[in-house]
Amino acid sequence: MRTVFKYTLSFFLLAGNITFAYGQLSVHDSLYKEVAKLDSILFNAFNTRDVEKFKSFFTEDLEFFHDKGGLTNYDHTINFMKGVAKNDNGLRRELVKGTLEVYPLPGYGAIEVGQHRFCHLENGKQDCGTFKFVQIWQKKNGEWKISRIVSYDH
């Protein structure tokens, strides 16, 4: 009898954890979809050289950490984008399928982690690289903006 009780209790605890996990997945799933859509819109603006749309995705106190270039800010990021638009060498970004992860950041927004591939034309040939990134999204007054970026593994 004691063994039956133990297995029954284990079943209900497991079932409760599964229900909790699925409940959490639906919350994360919704956030995942929202951030994935924002990422898509942001980099569509990048790929189409829509500087105004692109810059609307960042807080003015943006901190951009790059493992080769160090720490930069909002102005540097926007000036970089303006340079990309002006000297269009075909630089494009695509998210590497299956690498996107999104985590809630309670009271602030979300953490986006993934890998992306950048390609551009250099000396008449496509030059591509795949890199890792972390973006911290802040949701303020119903509007999402990126406040911190970490780009690494270049």
C-alpha cells in the first residue's frame, strides 16, 4: 500500500510539474513570438537600409558590446547604419534558423539570444560569417526597444 501511495504521489507531482511547465511554455511562447517578430522587423529595416525604422528600435542610452570593437553607443550604432546605407556593399543579416532563444526579464522586458549570419560583397565575392549575439529588450509604455547588445565570437 505504501508503494502505491508513493507512486500515486509521484504521478501527481510529475503531472503538476508538467502542467506548470506547459503553462510557462505558453507564456514564453507568446514572448518568443513577439521578440522573434521584432527581430525580423529590425533586421528587415537593416537589410533594406531603412535608417529611420532601424534607429527606432534602440534606446538612446544603448550600450553595444562587441568582442572586436569594444563598447559603443546609440550614436555610433546609427552612424554605422547610415554608413551601411550609403556604401551599400550588399551587407545582409539573417537569423540562423533554430538558434533563437527568448527569456523573460521580469519588470524590464526580454533577453534575446541567438546566432546570425552576415554576408557582404568583398572583392567580387560573397564573404559571410556567423556570429553570436545577446540583445536586451526593454518594454516601456508598451513599446519595445533594445537597450543592450552583446555581439561576440567573431
